[in-house]
Amino acid sequence: MVRHVSARIVVLASGSGSLLQSLIDAADAGTLDAQIVAVGSDTAGVVAIDRAAAAGIATFVEDPTAYPDRDEWNRAITARVLELDPDWIVSAGFMRILGPTFVDSFPRQIINTHPALLPAFPGAHAVRDALRYGVTVTGCTVHLVDHGVDTGPILAQVAVDVLPDDTEESLHERIKERERPLLVATLAQLIGEHA
Ligand code: GAR
């Protein structure tokens, strides 16, 4: 008998982990044919790590401030993730740039989700930047990670209207409502294509 093996996923997250939670829920519900083998963060004590622990998922923290320089940190987090032998790595609100050591170790296996319609508004403050620019439509993008900052091949996007009274928080929350299902669906499609 051929045994079916779910895709092995490592999720990297720095914050509240609501995107992570959508992946956990989809894997539990069977809509995502995946096993989240670990959740990693750059910051101890974040809610994302609590969510993973509550779901019985292994966690790790690699804090860049614990290393002499960015290259050492990159080598450490690369080694950590290589040990986990993932099929896919999902950067879901991970607020650090993954360096060449990491990216080259997982070619076309890392996906990132970003709260803007790339190539518009890359970087760490995409929602604020879109609001300040005065766009009337923004959204979210799921893409493969390459050596640039939010520059890899785009896999999926959804547009979100900016409302006249939006704050950074209200707009980001509406983007995330669309971003969570987009991330799950895009990852499910990738897993299906590579099964
Ligand atoms: C998401 O909107 C994600 O796109 C963004 O952080 C949020 C995480 O939400 N990532 C970036 O801005 C990366 N440049 P969460 O902590 O609720 O999952």
C-alpha cells in the first residue's frame, strides 16, 4: 500500500500569528494537506509562538541580537530549518530579511505573504506606506522568496479597497481577512502541484 505523506511545513512568524492560525486550522480541518512541523520566530514571547505551542507544534526562536552579526544569525536559522527537512517554508508575518544562506538552501520552497499589491509598497510598513501615498486600492500578495526584499515571483494577489476613514490598523485588519484564505489556498495549490 502506498502511504500518503503530508507536506512538511515550517512557518516563520514574528507577531500575533493570525496567519499562522489560519494554516493550523486548515491543516487540522484537512483543507490543507500539510503537517506544520515547527514554528520559528526571531522574537521570544510572541503570540505566534503561543499559538503554535497551544496546537502542540514544536517551536524555536532564533533572535538575531544573540549573534555577533547577521551572517551568523542566517547560518543558525538555516541550520535549524534544514534539520526539520521541510517541503515548504512559509514566512507569515516574519519581520526579518532572510539572507542568501537561507534562501539558497531552499530554492523555490519559501513563500512569503505581504500586505500590499507588490511590487507596490515593499518593506516592513506596507500598510502605512499605502495609506500615506493615498492609494484607493491596496491588498495582499503571496510570492516566492528570492534574494530581494519582497521581489520574488508573484503567486497570488487580492485587492482591498481603502476606505476614506481607514487607519493603519483598520486597513491592515481588512487586508488580513483576505490574506489568510489567500495564503491557505495558495499553499494548498503549491502542495497539490508538487504532490
Ligand atoms: C501580515 O499582514 C503579513 O503580510 C505582514 O504581517 C502581518 C502578520 O499578521 N507581513 C509583513 O508585513 C512582512 N513584510 P499576523 O501576525 O496576524 O499573522
